[in-house]
Amino acid sequence: MKFIISIVILGLGISGLIVGTVFPQYSNEILLGMIAPLLVSIFSIQLVKRANSASPKKLTATLTKSFFIKMVLFTLYFIIILTFYAFEPIPFVISFTGFFILFYIIEAIFLQKLIQVKKIKTK
């Protein structure tokens, strides 16, 4: 749970720093660009933790399924946001891309640590 709270604080902190100091006029775009990658990363981390606890052999299958689910969710999110909300799309896309990359790196580090801990415990 501490890890999830840390991710939320990191996302809100970075977006708050960007909005507060550099681009206050794009606060909605930056926040909306951060929300989807953050929520999907939290969901993915929880899913990976549960799958790894239940059956580590099914971890790859779980990661593959979650990847396709993420892509569908992100596509729907983009369609909804860009169709129904009136705002500047470029700051939203830049924010989304930056947070997407950041949270994927965090997920990769989490997965690496999870596998390392599992290897240490089995030795």
C-alpha cells in the first residue's frame, strides 16, 4: 500500500509542480493526462501482485492480458476525452505521454523487484 501511495504522491506532485510553476493555464489538460496512466498503473500493480502471489507461473499470461486491456482502456479514454471535452489537445497528449512513460518505468521497476524478491526467497 505504501508503494501505491508513493505513486499517487509522485503523480500529483509532478503535475502540481508543472501546473503551479510552468503551465498554470493547462491545469485541466495536465491533470487529465495524468489520471488515466496513474489509475491504470495502480490497477496493473495490484493485478501483478495478486497473480504473483497466486501462481507465479501465470504472471506472463497476466501481464499479456493486462497489456491488451490497458491499450483498449487508453484508446477509449483518448476517444472520450478528445471528443467530449473542449480544451487544448497538445498539452493533454504531452502530459499523457510523459506520465504514461513514467508510470510504465515504475511498473517495470516494481516487477523487477518482485521477481528478484521471489528468486531470493526460493534460493
